[in-house]
Amino acid sequence: MATVGELAPDFKLPNQYGEEVQLSKLRGTPVVIVFYPLSFSGICTGELCELRDNLAMFESSKVKLIGISVDSKFVQAKFAEQEGYKFDLLADFWPHGEVAKAYEVFLDEKGIATRATFVIDSEGVLVAKFVNGPGEPRSLTDYKKALELVS
């Protein structure tokens, strides 16, 4: 369970390059995890492009931005290449949605994660989260407010 004020659930998933990314090994650096339903879908692409275009906002706060969906690492690689994403896209592909389930954002009836963002401080503690439905894009303003908690 992902509860604000407690350690964020640890995980290890492959990124778009096939490299393993483990949350607990990122301690010392604040992390923003962005769960999204599916790569290449309209709203997801729009949201991640907005983050791409505002990546400096995360970098200036020394925050590592990570996207996660249930797509395979091969899909993530093509998506990142096509859209020019310079942050990790992790594949929560197998076991299907296991990390999304640990963060309680997996939609069993659809087989995907909903839109959810988790802000984790440098000690691995979850300091903020915001969850939207699959068809509801997140606001860049929400990210700006959340980054203030780890800056």
C-alpha cells in the first residue's frame, strides 16, 4: 500500500533500454512516479509530452521523473524514441501490473493502471499522491505544487 508519510513500496522494473530500475537504489534523490494507462494513447501521450516539455522543472528540483505503464519494454522504447522522452519509462508488464497493484492504482476490469502520480522524497518516503481516472489528464500545476514538497 502506498500511504503518504510512509516508505513508498519498493519495486524493480526494466526501463525502455532494458536496464533494471529499482526504487530503493534511488535513495538520496527525490522521485516522481507517473503511472499512465497505455503508451501511444491520446491522453497519455499528451500528458507525457507536457512533462517532456517541462522536464527542466524536475531537473531544477533535482527530481528523477519516471513513467510506468503495463506496456512491454519494447513498446516503451518505441514510445520514448518517437516522442523524444528523456526520462525512464518502466514496463510493469510481467507479472502484469504488479507495481501498479502495489500502489493500488491497477484497474482489474481494464488491465491497466489509472492515472496516478506519487512524489517520493530522497529518503524514500511518499510525500504526496494524486490520482485521476483514465480519461482525466493531470494538471501541470499539481506537479509544481508536489515538487515544492521535495525541493
